[in-house]
Amino acid sequence: MIKEGKTKEYEIREYFSLNLKWYRFNRGYTQEKLAELSNLTPKYVSDLERGKFSPSLAKIGALAKALDIEPYLLLKPDHIDDAEKLAKRINSRIQKSVL
């Protein structure tokens, strides 16, 4: 869950990183595959998923196109009931795919 006192920019970046992971996992893409499809580097995709950077609109567009979704879905917080629940679902899905 987003903590009180964090800036709006931080909140948007956190939602973006969670959404990016969620849609990537739903497509069954690795970070490398998403990077290839969006003409970015795997390290940059990893950094975005960790909330290290705020991407440009062009990069959001490229990622959305690669994921076959509308760009606004990567920024939209209201379809996530709770960011912590989403993070747990993603981590659970990762663990299941590793086993």
C-alpha cells in the first residue's frame, strides 16, 4: 500500500511499476522479451519495475504497444484494489513459475 506522505510522483511511479510487472506477467513475457518488443534494454525494464525511474511518454507508449494495452492502463491506480495485494499476487505467481 502507498504510504502517507509520499509525493504524487512517487505514487504514480509505484503504480506504474506494479502495473508494468502485472501486464508483463499476464502476457508471459520475461523482462528481456518485453525489452526486445519495446526497443528498450532489459536493465531499463528492470529499473522501471523497481520504480527507479519515471519513463517518458514515448517509453510508456512503446511498453504499452509491446504489451498490447492502452498506455493509460500502466498509470491507472483504481483498477488495483491494494498495491500490496497486487505485489503479493505477482510474487506468488513468480514463485509458482519457478517451481
